[in-house]
Amino acid sequence: MTNSRRIRPAADVAVGYAADQAGHGIAYAAVGSGNATAVVRLSFTTPASPVLEGLDFGYAAIAAVGAHLRARGFARVRLRIGDARVAADLSGAGAPPKALAMAYVKARCILRALGSVRLEAVESVDVRDLAARAQAEVRLHAAA
């Protein structure tokens, strides 16, 4: 009798995102697994509120990236983003605003479904480049 256990892959993921005032956003994720890194483009939509200072966009972007990673079978994930408050909130260390309660629960559920997730706020070149790419695309669509 063989004991075969399916090993689900791990990933190191840098995430950059942006959205317009209507809440239509784009997230770019550089998914590194093993020797390869693939950049994926994901869209998301969320009700936007200027009072939330972009937290709504961060929660929606992380939920979109998490759902993508789960669909691809990843179980151990390190997510690196540029917003320290989004990272703290979704890691359970922050205090999300009541207006984002449902978005917070949705994002946390998606992240928990992955298995082991570490969410970090970093100021790295790859995260900044992905965010700049997303911002440029959002501006391009707004101008069109």
C-alpha cells in the first residue's frame, strides 16, 4: 500500500493594485513558485468610498488574488503588498472599519481557504512596479 499525499505548491506573490473612483480596479500579481515567476492581471470591482482611503480597494484586490491562487492549487502563500494597513487588517492585527465588515470577512475567508498565508507590507521594487502598472492602466481606461 502506498501512501501518496498530494503536495500543494507554495508561492511568493508580490501584489500591486489600483482602482478608479467608481471602484473598478486592476491587480497585478507576480506569482513566484519554484524557478518561475508569472505575472497575472486580475480585475475587481468594489463599492468605492473616499472616506475609506483605499482600504476597500486593497481588500478587494487581495480577495481577487487569493481566489486566483486557490483556483491554481496553491496552499502556502506569502503575499507582499505596499499598504501596511491592509496587510495588518487582513492578517488579523488591525481594526477594519465597520463599513468594510463584509469585504473584510470575504477576503479573510478566501485567504483562510488557501491554508497557510503570510501577508506582509513591504516597500520593494516589484510591488511598486506592479502598483504603477495597475495605476497606469486605470488612468488609461479613465481617459478613454
